[in-house]
Amino acid sequence: MKKKILVTLSVASLLTLFGCPDDEITVEEAASKASKEMCDCIKDYSIEKCQEKLNSNYSFYANNDDFYATFNKVNNCGVTIKKEVK
């Protein structure tokens, strides 16, 4: 059984960042891309470093439940994300 890694995204910190979505990419495509980037990242860096990168690159989707659902559905390296409100 794969070891699950739980990554918590803090909505409060994400909302302080300003991010603009790519107009030509859907939420599902962005989540799939984020998931792949996260899996690639954790091969070489700590989960904390990769979480910071994920927060930085995908802050626009902080309140989008479809982003979280798609990320978790397509992820193949045991990473799960969820919203956390502080």
C-alpha cells in the first residue's frame, strides 16, 4: 500500500498571494498539471519545499473545490491536498 502524504494548503496564506489563471487552461487541466509537478518535485526536494512551490504556482485555485478534487483523483504519488482555514 502506498504511503499517503497529506499536504495541507492554508487558504489564508494562499489568498495573500496574487495569481492569475492561464485563460487557456481548465481547472481540471491545472490540477492535473499541479499534481504532476508535485510528484516530480518530491523526488528531489522536501514535501515542505514542494508545498511552497505548489502554493506559489496555484494560489488562484485556493477556493476551488474542483481543483482539490481533481488533484487528489489524478495524483499517483500518494499526495493528498485539502483546504485548511486558519
